[in-house]
Amino acid sequence: MTDEALEPTVFERIAAREIPARIVAETERVIAFHDIAPQAPVHVVVTPKSGSYRDVVELAAGDPELLAELVAVANGVAAELADGEFRLVFNTGASAGQTVFHVHAHVLAGGLEEGTLAG
Ligand code: 5GP
């Protein structure tokens, strides 16, 4: 294991309340909070509290129930903060725009423009 892997991720630190965030939903294993740099009228990050999985491919293989829980939380967030319809984006890999290597979904909703990736 590398030193990097021993360091808590930024999202683990948000889940532990070490870094402030505007939290909008939480279950035992999943947390959702407003993205610090929103790309859409509603832009919420939904992530497992544990950083055990780097990306959605690892999560789907390792804990599909947790992935399903993450999708359910995303759906609830979109119902609460928008009209229930949403985009769910998992950037996977640095060249695809992933900057935080702790699996997370972007919930993008609310007046999204046609034809753009992130609203
Ligand atoms: P990625 O680029 O890995 O798909 O997404 C990481 C997201 O996390 C970015 O949209 C970025 O704005 C968001 N982010 C990074 N650090 C923080 C933080 O400390 N607080 C919040 N609320 N969002 C963050």
C-alpha cells in the first residue's frame, strides 16, 4: 500500500466533518453534498463515506449493492432539489476528468442545457 492510500481522501474528510460541506443527504454508507464548483443549477456529489474504491468500475465489481445505494441517494437528491430528473456522471480516469480518486457520482439537474456534458 502506498502512502497516498493511507491518507484520507478529501471526501472521507468531508464525511468525517473535518472539511465543511453543504451536506444534503446521508445514509450509513453514503453521503451527498453540493459540489464546491457547480457546473449546473443543481450539482451534488454522491459518494461512499469510505474511499475504498477509486472509481465506479472498481465499485461495481467490488460492492454492487453500495453502487445501487449510491444511485438511490442520487435519485432522492434530484427529487428533493430538482424535478426528479437528472444526469449521473462518473468521471473515470484522469484523462476523463477525474480529479478525486474516491468513487463519486455527479448529480446534475435543474434547467440543464441540451447537448452539453455537464449542463
Ligand atoms: P472529479 O473531477 O473527480 O470527477 O470530481 C471531483 C469534484 O469534487 C469536482 O467537481 C470538485 O469541484 C469537487 N470537490 C473537490 N474538492 C471539494 C471540496 O473540498 N468540497 C466540495 N464540496 N467539493 C469538492
